[in-house]
Amino acid sequence: MSSSPPGIRAQPNPSHAPGAFLVALVASLGILLAGMQLAVILPGSQQPVTAVLIVYTAVFVVYIGAGVLAWMRRPSNGMGPLLIAASLAVYAGNLGNASVVVLALVGDVFATVVFAAIVQLLLAFPSGRLRGTVSRVVVSAAYAVAVLPGVGALIAPGDPQAQDVFVLTQRLGGLAVMVVTAGLLARTVLAADAVFRRLLLPLYGYGIFAVLAVPASAALFDVLGAQGSVALATIQLIILAGVPVAFVAVILRGGFPRSGGWEELSEALAVVREGKTPLRDALARTLGDETLRLVFTGEDGAWIDERGQIIDPPPVGGQRALIPVMVEGRTVASIEYDPRLTVDGDYVRRVGQVIAVAIDRARLSVELLRSRRELMASRARLVDAADRERLRIAQDLHDGLQMQLVLLALEAQQIANAAEEGEATSARSRVLRVNIDAAASDLRRLVHDVLPLPLVGRGLGNAIEDLVDRMPIPTALEMTSLEEIPTAAATTAYFVVAEALTNAVKHAHADRVTVTVARVDDVLRVSVTDTGVGGAHVEGRGLGGLVDRVEAVGGSLTVTSVVGAGTNLRMEIPCG
């Protein structure tokens, strides 16, 4: 069943956005038609009817202006053409007041078609297309009821009794259509999510008021015996004029963003190729749907977004829809969008196919991002495992072998101090004690090199303070609170500072060093600056190994070293 009669239903043309010339042409035609209408309806009219006729024409201008604005903002959407078509319904209804017989006859047939057009506008919002059998039946019934008296006048001219039947049928049918429309609008608002409900409520609230106020006002004036009065016509015209104003208000408030055509999509793709904007943003602007997502499926079946992050499966049905993008018979991605904002799935599919190659390239980039992220995660796990093993070895050496050496040293001292022992034995015991102490000292250095226990026991801040305190040259330390730093990040930062300080003394021959350690949001930042000879390079086992370690935990390490001007080492590590 058709949702609207010929000449009223507007099918959007998603291929092209309206150009400035076309917009100017439609606006000019609207002004020209308004002038022509006034020329054929005003002669012979009397006040206050003349004022009502002018208001009627003004309502036509309001509708066509709102339609042009909506068409310009969302050219791939059907609301703009529907508003323009509704303006023609307003125009045709006003022709019933023309002095030309043929025009008056047209006006009589289409006198109330504008109410049916309003029903279609409200039920088709925001995509411009009717969804569901109930909506199509209601709109078709609205158009049928609207033209019923005019068609009756053509079928049975000069028969007042038949005309009364047609008018009564129109009123009862129109009332039923308006009540059902109000119910459908209320159901849509209640079923919408909070964000969409906030956008729909102003328009649908006024729409419910309009579709109920028109028949209610007519019934009230019938009861008062003032059918066809100027006051009734003025009230209904004001209500009619509020409908396009409500549409424009919702469009301009930003809830339904502007959409573009193929030309704008081509321009957006050029920006995408230059790496300045995500492909998803180009699609969202073209379709006018800020909630749109471009999702991919990994080899393991996981859903992935453009950043390579694993996401939950897209919710399909109701307020979300999913359109696959195909290249050579294989699905390279899917476009998840809000079907309430977009014309139809076929248009989304066509847009996707136009840029399918770019989407396929984006898929490859996403797979690379995901592979790199998995590699980084693997490297981070290896670093963490190595740190845990370092800690175990350090603790075993400290609690086991070092303790045994301490006990042996005490025993040797006891032997040396024993009175019954000879001088030779005491001397050898003292030498043994000295050697054991030296071995214990070497062991402590080894434990510190494996993993400094102050870092584990007292935290990164205290461990760095120990490093600075042992420096043989003046060293300034600037440090903020370093609580709850992950073990891998703390260990890496410690080794970076230790290596930088060692290089400043051994290789740079610096006379002053400044160390800055701070946590900014979820990033640990370290800076070590010396006044040495400069010329340091990242290559080698020292700094080169640190770069690998820092990158393994997702951080970055940069070294700026100018001959004769010192060296600055900067590190950033995520620690969220």
C-alpha cells in the first residue's frame, strides 16, 4: 500500500547534495508561487478573510523554507523533500479560495491534505521513510480521508445529503487517524533510549499536540456553532505553521548532524588518505550519524574497532543495524549505524561499497595495530616475567647465600677471638673474616645489580633517592608523588635513571646532574640532564638495551646529546 499519493511522497536522492543553484531555484519558485497565489485568491476577498488568506500563504512559505533548510543540512535524508511536498499540500489547500474555477476545484479536493502530510512527516522522522506496516497504513488512511469530501463533490455534485455523509466520514476517520498517530508517536518516544528521547520529545510532543488540537478545535467550534469561522481557520493555521518550525528546531539544535553527498565523501577520503582523520569520521559525516562505527572481524572471530581494540559484538536490531562491506566476495568490515537517522540500509551499503577499497586498507591497518599491540603485550609479559625472576634470584641470594656468608664471618671472628687458639690460627681466622666480608660485599653488589631490593621494599621514589645520594657529583632531584606505580614501570624507570647517572659520571665527565621524576595522569615521566661533554649515542648495550626495555612496556625513550652542551634523556611510560 502506498504511503502517500502521487506528488506528495518525496523519495530522497542520496547521490547528490543540493547545489546552491538548485536551492536558490526552489526558494525562488516558492516566492513566485506565493505571489501567484495571492494574486488569484485576494481579489474580491474581504477583511478579515483577507488576513487569513495571507497567513495561509505565509504558512506555505514557512513549510518550503523549512524543507529547503532540512534538505541542505541532510541531503541524503528524505525529510527535506517531504517538507517541501507538505508545502505544496498547504499551497493546494489554499487554492480553494481562488476566483478561478479550476484552481478552486483543485483546492477543494486537496483542502485538508496538509493534515495527512503532517502525519507522514511525524511518522517518517528522522529518516524520511516510513517504517513498519502500521505507519504505512495510517498514512495511507490519512490521505484517503483527507481527499474524501473533495472526491465526493466530484462524484455527487449538487447532493447536499451525500456531501454531509462524506464530511462526517472525514471527521470521524480523521479523528481516528490523529488519535492513532498520537499513540504511535508516544510509543516511539517511550521506547527510545534516553539520548534519542531527549531529541524526539520537543518535536513529537508538539506533533501529538498538533494532531489532536486540529480535530479538537474543529469539534469545539462545531459545538459553539461557529463552523468555518475566521477564528477557527486562524488557530488551525498557527498550529500548522508550528510543525515545520519544530522540525527546524530539532535539526538545528545539533541532535541530528548534517550529512553529505558523494562529493563530500570524496573530499573526506582525500583527507583520510593523508592520515588526517579516521575513515569512520568520513562515513559518519556522509551519513549524518555520529553514532556510526566501523567494525572489523579478526581471524579469531573477535570484533575489533579502528584502533585495533577488541570490542563487544555490535548489538543488532531495534536501534542499531549492521551492514557488511564486501570486496571480491569477502566481508572486509561492517558498518554499525542507527537506522533511525539514515535513509535506508541500501544507501549505507552503497556508500560502503564506494569506499570498500579504503575500508579494506583500514582493515589491514587495524590488523597491523592489533598484531603490534599483541606483540607489545607479549614483550611486556616477558619483561614482567624477567623482573619477577630477578626478584626471586635477588631474594634467594640475599636471604640465602648472603646470610650464610654473614654467619661464616661471625664464626671466623669468634675463632680469631678465642683465647685458646694460637696466634697463627687467629691470624688466619682474621684473614678469613676479611675475605668473607669482601665476598659478602660483592654479593650485595650483585644482588643490587640483579634487582635493587630498596626498589621492591621501599618504592621507586626512595630507590631513586638512594641513587642520587650515592652520586659523587652534585645531583639535584625533583620528584612528585610516585605511589601505585606498576612494578614493570618502576623497575624500568629505576634502571633508566641508574644508567643515565652512571653515564654522566663515567663517560660524560659531568660536574652537575638534574633528575626529574613525575607522574602526570597515567604517564610516568623521567628526565635526566647532565652538563657533560655530550655526544652520547643510543646504540650499544647500555642505552640501546634500555630503549628496548622501555618500548617493551609501551613507553618511549629519547636522548638529546650535543657535543660540548651535555645530554638530556627523557622517558615516558604508561602506568595506568
